[in-house]
Amino acid sequence: MNVLKRALLYVTKKRGKSLLLFLIIFVISTLVLCGLASLDAEEESSLELRGTTGTSFTVARNLSSGSWSNGASGSYSTQEYISNDIVEKISNIDGIQAYDVSSTTILHFYDVDGNYYECLNPIGYANVDCQYYTNTSINSEYSSLFLSQTFSLSEGRHIVVTDENVVLISKEVAKKHNFQIGDEIYGVIDPDSSDPVVALKIIGTFEVNIDKTDEKNNYNAASYYDYENYAYTDINAMETLLTNYEGERPSDGYSCVDFFVSDPETLENIIIEAQAISSIDWNNFTITANDEVYERVASSMSDMSSLIRVLMIIIVAISMGIITLILSMWLKSRIHETGILLAAGISKTSILLQHILEVGFIAFFSFPLSYIASKAVAGTIGGLFEKTADKVIVTVRHLRLVCGIGVIILILAIVVSCIPTLKLKPKEILSKLS
């Protein structure tokens, strides 16, 4: 009787043992498949994270290296401003996906008839109640308040670099004055002077997401304006609004610029490349990396990936131990069969191959069924690692990996289990039985 037939007969004859081994391999394979799918989901989330955390670096005037002068309104720094030429040179570095320049001013908003739009929570002074804390932006979605999720766009769109004379206002202010997307409001810095008036088109509204009952969240440390009374306008509108304010206009330069990278992993190299631009006098400027959010979240995700890997290693190690123990017990119960086969001239290699084939027949059915089962339960198991069901997907690649590693583990377990028996001679085995 050849080795293949002997293996098949034993598996079909010992149904109870075969079923037990089948269930063990089935459960282990299902868990490992789900673990691999969870790891892939974690990696996918990591890749998504790398593009959405708003990792950036800030170039700012280095006031400590500049001189100071006295003016009518007090002392001021004469340090060089960040020019558009500098901004363009840095933004052309590969890996920088966007940049945002920022400045702030106080605008008064009113309608075509000259009636001022009162802000939320007015205090009773007409000249103050129509003031809005206005930020200049060329890419408002990269504003720190939007990146931190303090604000979120509720309707319309963000300001982009090509916009002219547009404005974003809060959802609450829009509701109070019944503003619609596309409406025009008028803005001016000082309504009692010759400052130019600019008609601003409302292109979007934002919602304040923080707890409004917590005063420390509801107010910016730089002003007493609550977040509902914030606004965003484009750089072209701000240039016109600041016509009478030499030195403060965007064309005069910027105090700081935020440059956003597409991949946080490249941040350090991009900063080095920026500092290598010889036409920029870096004694006049500072560079600060802003990757705290990415580092914090990435560290958490890395810990989760490590946890999944450790659990998988533990599962595989324990499984190998269990399978080895079970096979060892089975082989001890088959010592009489082994002695007869050896006495009949069947080689030890042939006997070992028979045991491998026996387990192989069982694994042949276990692996495909575990693949089907894992596809059904992967989402549930992935939920334990804070992954949604649609993210945790078991693939054929996972099955091939499990089959390859599983076959190696099973063969090792069989070899280890067979060593105590196969190292004996036929006469020693038969003498033990007698």
C-alpha cells in the first residue's frame, strides 16, 4: 500500500481526530487572516493620515535678529518681511502641496444701504457691535482653526488663491442676518475715515465645533471676539482694504507663512531643502516644524499595529504548541502501527511523509473554509481595533500568506512530534509494546 493511500485511509477512518485538527487549523487560520486584514487596514489608515493631518512648517520673521525703531504708535521691528519671491521659491519644493499666508484685521460689515450687520452677542455699542475679527487666507482649508477642527465648513466652499473679494462667515451670523451663499456684504476697516470699501461675496459658511459653554474655548486669547464673529477673506480683498496702511498690506510681505507637506515623513528633508536656498538670508527668518498632530496620532496607530502583530505572534506560537502536543499524543497512540511499518521495511522518511500528508489533507479543506469565514467576521474583529467593517477586507493575498506560513508551521510541528518515535528502532518499539 503506497503512502498516499495509507494517509487517506487514516484520515477517513479517524474522523474524530481529523475533525479536531480541522477545527484547530480552521480557527487559527481565521484569526490570522483577520489579523492580517486589520494590519492592512491600519496601514491604509496610516497612509490616509499622512495626507490629512495638515503637517506643516512655519517660516516667520526672526525678530530677535532684527533691529527696532520707534514710531508714532511705539517701537516696531525693522526685520525683513517674507516676500512673495521667498514664498514662491519655498512653495516650489517637491512635496509641498499648499501654503497659507495669514494676517488679521478688524472689519466692519454693512449692507448696500449703509446699515451695519450686528455681530452675535452685541454689547450695546454700535461701533463695536458690527466688528468682525477677519483673517486673510489664500487657502482657508489650511487655516489652523480648520485643521484643528475648531471650525468646519458647513456650506459653500473654502477660499482659494485665485479668489478676489470673497468672504467666509460663521453659520450663526449667516442665520442671524438671513445670508445666503452668493450674497454680497460690504467691508471696511475704519468707517469714519477714507478707507476703501470692498464688496465681498459670501462663498461659504463655517460652523464652530467646540463647546460654546466653555469660555476658554469660545474666545481667542488674542482678542475678545468669540469664534462666531470670525470671518475669512482673500488676500486680494485685504490688499485693497489696507490701502491706507503702508507696511501692513500683503504686498509689503508677511510676518509668517505656513507650508503644508503632502507626506509628513518628508517634512524634515523638505525643511533641509528649504534652508539650502541660498538666495534667502535665513538669519532673518525662523523655521518651525508643525507635526505634533501627526506624531501623536501616528504613534497611537503604530502602537495599535504593534499590538496586532504581537497578538498574531502569540496566536501562532500557542497554536504551534497545541498542534505539536496533539500530534505527539496521536503518534504515541500509533506507536504499534509505526513499529509494524518499520518492521515491514517502510522507511522512516515514508512514515514521516505519511503523517505530513494526513495533516495536509485536513489543511487542504481548513484553509479555504477559513478564508470564507474570515471574510464574514473580519469586520467584527477589526472593530475591536477601532476599524470599520468596510476597511477590514480579507484578500486572496492574505490567504496565500496564511497557507504558506501555515504549511511550514504544520510541517515543523509534525517533524518535532515524530522525532521521539522515529529515532527508535523497530525492535525497541516492539519491545516497548510487549
